[in-house]
Amino acid sequence: MTHWLYEDGIGEERAALIEHGRIVEARIQRSDQTGGCGAIVAGRLLAKSAGGHRARILLSDGSEAMLQPVPKDLSEGKTVRAEVVREALVEPGLSPATTRHKPARLRAVAADTPLREAPSLLDRITADGHDIIRVSAHGPDVLAESGWHDVLAEAETGQIAFTGGSLTLSPTPAMTVIDVDGDIAPRALGLAAATQIAHAIRRHGIGGSVVVDFPTLADKADRNAVANYYDAAMPLPCERTAINGYGLMQIVLKRTRASLMELFAADPVRWHVMAALRSAERDGGTGVLALDLSAAESQLLAREPAWLDALQRRTGRAVAVQPATA
């Protein structure tokens, strides 16, 4: 049976689509996120780009977004209502200095369109039409039993192993790069990897441009076979190139929000705090609940007292934060 597992966690919602007992889609949505995909927002036009095809919009919360296309009658200083079609993204570089903050992308709507917040993760999966099973912190950890922690480990390391080979996924500001490695025959490795790549893209919510480095295959028929395996395993709408003689294939998918890997790379401290809060909420002990956090994680939690309050309320226990000394 295909169904969603849904967990209303502290600081974030989590969901996993389960097919044949395994996670085929894993989703996380931060609860304090504003301007999410599907929101209707109001803003003021700051400036148009050369040619007038795009425009910078100042939103009511003080952030900027990019409007494309620009209505012909919209000039500087005028207000516009728009739908968020791609959320703001943080694209980590090789160093903090090269990290890029990409503004949200907007599409203009009628001026009388009511403002609205973005759909919650629960709203999104409800619209999907599959059954939803709510996960409780006081029952069995069915998310973990379905492989949730394995998916999070993939997002953190970028490493996915399969029989005969492995994938290394690397999010970059320009694209997600997937490298295929293994010790079996190149054709067999390419065929196995093609299926794994399709599954990984769906599982982690990867969008935008993806470049895959397959093993070099001299025979065009072999390259076509590998591409056909990818097509057969990929249920999401996308475009792709043929695999060239160097083993490269480019895939282009709709991108509306960050993938799990991008979510981790953009803010690993928050990622680990969310995991610590989830684990603590499931602690079945009594007495004071101790949270062992790094200095950076403790500082983040101190800036978000509502998370700590929620943990104490949900567990009925006092919480002591123990920052690491190293």
C-alpha cells in the first residue's frame, strides 16, 4: 500500500511516502518558513532588469524576490501581488564567502487575489490523495523503521551505496552533480546506477539541473540502454539529454524548493538541532531531560526558546541543555 507517514515535529514538519515498505519521497518543511511555494504575497517593484523581463520586488517582510515575467503596466514603485513559484534558496559554495542566497521567484497574479500563506507540508501531502498515517512521538518510530535515518544520512554525506557501486551526490550553486563509481562491468554499473539515480532524485526532492557522470561506454546502444533504465525508473516529469561519449547526461527538473541535501548544506547546525529535538521528544525516561549539543547548536536553541518550550510541554519534563566544552 502506498501511503504517507506524517510527523508534526518541533520546528519542522516531516513526511515520507512509503511504497512497498520503503521511502520513495522524504520531505521536510520548516515551521517558521515564510514565503513558501504557493504563498500569495504583496510587494513593491524596486527595479527592472535590462530588457524588462525580470524585476526585483521588495516584500512586506523586508526581503527581496524576483518577479518574472513582468506585467507591462508595472513600473517602479508600484505594488503587485504574486504567487511564490520557487522558494528562496541558499546555495552553499566551497566556502562561506562563495555561498549564494537566491531570492524567491514570483509570478504575478490579479491585484484582487487574496493574500495567503504557503500550504503546510500536511496540506501538500493531503492534496496528493494518498492515505496519511500520523506518527506520534509516544508510539513506535515507524519513520525510522521505514528508513528515515538512512535517508537523512544520505543527505548529510551525499553517499548512496548499491550492489556493485555507489553514487556521490554534490549540490553546487549551478547544479547537482552525481558521480557513479563501482567495480563491476561498465554497462552493468551504468544500468544499476540509472535506476538508483532516479530513485535518489525523487527521494531527496532534487530539482533544477542535474549532471550525471556515468562510466564511459563506447557502444551507443549501451548508452541508450542506460538512459532507458533511467526513464523507466523516473516517474517525475523531466527532460534529459542523451548520454555522450564521455558518460555525461544532463537532467532538468522543476525546482520549487530546496532538496534535503541542500537543506542540510545550507544550515547543518539547525539540521542537527532538529534531529536532537526529535530524539529527545521520543526519550521514554523520567526526570530531567538532558540535551547534549555543540556550542553552535546551543546558541541556536537559545535564540529559539519556543522549541525548548515545545519540548518541555510535549514530554512533561524539565530540559537541561549541556553544551559541549570542546
